[in-house]
Amino acid sequence: MKVITLTLLSASAPSLLRLGRLRLQCANLGVWQYYTSPGADNGFPRDCGSEVGGAYVRVSRAIIVAISRRDVLTNPRFSGSVLRYHTWPTIQRQTVGEHTWNVMRIWFQIWGSLPENVSTFILWHDAGELVTGDPPFPIKAKNPELKAIYDDLEAEAVHAMRGPSGVLLPFDKLRAKCCDIVEMYKFGLVELNLGNRFAWPIVTDTYEEIKALSAKLPAEDYVKLHRYVEVVTAALFVERI
């Protein structure tokens, strides 16, 4: 479906606001599905009457569609643009989309190709933050009741986007969480190398979380994860913590 709108040639501010609430949908630019007027010419409304304050209107191919808040908050396209670390002084600006790609890459580098259910889970794991924003780490870990509220809100947001439920087996979910925290650790290391001393809490807190999470992994996975973290730390020229 193509969504088209109308371009006002002249109208008062109230008329503009009323027109902004109209959404005209058509299968092509010549056939209206609904909303015509007595002054229509070849299917294109010429005068929308009192609903838009009697303003003269014409169809425009250079289109800006009237958008509601729900249109934005249910569009997964915008989830990837949500900013992370918005409460912390950082040099880089990281989005949910960048973070998500890196989490998937880290899984691949540690454990190989991602099963379909894992890639789907990681792809959508922070999409709900379009509605809630990115909760600063470790606020959820330290406040279980708040975490439960955030988790419900984010799940509802993903559902509204027609995204998947994202259920994983506990073992795969633990692996995914490890990759999520390692990505944050790497972000903090890069910040340090850029000269941001305020990144030390990011690095130290995530390193401690990696140790706590990895202790729950089987021995083979534990070794693979810590080898990866050692390589990352050495590559970024930061002393081991």
C-alpha cells in the first residue's frame, strides 16, 4: 500500500492540524480507497470541506505523511537508532543497531555460526528500547522489580512492532547475555583508548559481570569466552584488570 497525503496551498494553523490527522491510503496514485469529496476530479479530492477548514488542497507526489506517536513507536526501523549510554559521558555515540550487530559478531567469533533462533533473539533483544529508552547498566541487575517492569514494557513494545517473542533455552540465553556484556566491555575499552577516563566504571563493572556470568557456563564455553576476552583486552592495549 502506498500512503499519500495532501499539500495545502493555503490554510490556517487549525486547518493544518486537522489535515495532519488525515491518512489517505491508495493502491496507486490514481485510485482512492476512501475519502473523496463533492469537488473531486478524476478521483482526486479538490476541496476537503469543513474537515480541513475549507482549505484548497491538491495531491502531491513529494509526500510527507502525517505521523502519529504510535506510528513511530511501533516501527522497528527506528529501534536501531535508539542511543545507548545516554546518561553517561562518552566520546562515541552508540546505537542499539550498532550494539546488536556487535553482539551477533561476538557470538560468531566465540561459538561459531548463530542458530536461527539465537540470531532472531539477539536481533530483537533491545528493540523494545524504542519505547523505554536504554536503561543504564547495571540499574536492572541491581533492581529486580524494576527489571521486571522494563522487561514487560519492552516485550509489549516488540509485540506491537510484530516482532517475535524471543524465547531461548536457558543455556543459549546465558551465552547471548555473555556476548551482550562483552560488547559493553569492548565499548568501554575503546572509550579508554580514546582518552575517556569516565569509561573505567563501564570496563570494571562489565568485567565483573563477565566473570559472574561465565562461572555458570560449562568448562569448554568458559575457556572460549575468557580466551576471547583476553585477546580483546590485549588488542586494545589496556592492562588486564
